[in-house]
Amino acid sequence: MTKVDEHAIDEAAQRLAAASHTSTPCAPVRDLIDRADIDAAYRIQTRNIDSLIAGGRRVIGRKIGLTSASVQQQVGVDQPDFGVLLDDFDVSDDPAVDSSRLLQPKIEAEIAFTLSADIDELITADQAPNYVDRVFASFEIVDSRIAGWDISLADTVADNASSGLFVLGDSVAKDDAPDLAGIEMAMTADGEHVSAGTGSDCLGSPWKALVWLANTSLSYGSPLRAGEVILSGALGPMVPVKPGATYTASITGIGGVSATFTA
């Protein structure tokens, strides 16, 4: 890498960090890196995650983004990405989600996993369940530091895959989980139907999404670890969050998840 490349990485990371610190969305970073330079985007992501860890935050898992064709169409990209989950992203036990922590939130229902073992070798979909302890109904509350969600793939990757917060709901043991490709999801906002989808919407199955994440993370030298929470990607279209609203989702064979946002 040249000195100019390093300067661009630093400037992009600082732009996104400032947007987070000031709660003021920023311009995209694709003026600093090519919109197709995914490796540079992950370097920006890592730069900011490392800074947060140095400040006392702790990695508790990973997320897969952009696994659903409907979500890819919503944000104008054509492939998945991944981000890092930090300890304060988990609001599962909060009585309400603090809307003031978020800039431009959207919500999507997902399957989440907790891992029973490190994944330090390439795996297949048939092998993926061997590394999982429990399967959860969950919400990912995605957010963007980039104004108006005006993102390319490189922009969202740099922005930690547009991560925000997450909520874990009901769960079943891995051995009691149904065929995840065939599950159905329905989401409501204050009782009104707002989104629906199936497990096959998530790269064909949440198991296949886990494989993509495990193998891609390994290629970047950051294997998935036992105990981590994995958000496997949207089961249907994401919807904008309305402050004060209560969202619920049901996933066949797994259970439900609920989140109320402060006004």
C-alpha cells in the first residue's frame, strides 16, 4: 500500500467515527476508496473496531449483512458483507431500545446462532450445525452513519456492515431446530403487518449464510469463535424504525422476538 492509500483509509475511518460520535450522518466514503475496493473497506472497518476495542469494548460476535435479495435491492448492492458485534450492541435485556443511540435505524428479523466451537477451517452447509449450540429468533437493528443510506457495497462494509443493535428472542437447541430453509417469518409494527419472508430468502438457508461468514472471516484471518453470537441475515425486507413503536416477529419452529423503541 502507498502512503496515499493509508491516508485514505485513515480519513475514511475518521469520517465514520466522527459521524458516530456526533450522531450526525456523514458523506459516503467512496470518494476516498473505490466503491469496488472491498479489501480497503474492510481495512477501514477494522481500523474503527480496533479503536473501540482499545477503548474498552469487547467483541461478542459477527453479523452477516445483505443476504436477502429484497434487502440487496433496497440498498442497491449485489453481494453479502459482514461486520463485528460489540458487547453494547446487545439490547436483548433492555426494557426498551434507546432510540437516541441510533441515527437512521431500520429493523429486520433474522435467525441468530450461538457457536459451540471455534470454526478454524473451511466448512460446508452440512457441517455448519456441528458448530452451533442454539438457534434464536432475533432482530437486527441496522443503522448507517452515511447520510440518507446513500451507500455502495464499499460504504456499508467500511461502516461495519451498517451495524446498529440486536435483540435475541426465543431459542431452541440446535438439534431441535426445524429445516431453516423452510421457516417462515412474519413481522408487525404495533400490530400492523410490515414484513415477511422465509429461510430460503437468506442465501438459500441461514446455514448457508453461516458458511459464507465462517469461510469469508477465515479468509480475512479472523475465524469465528466459540460463544460468539452470529446474526445470519434478513429473512425479509427491512423496515424503517418508528420511535415509540413495538415490533414483533414470529419464526416458525423457533419462536418470537419483540422490541419496543423509546419515543
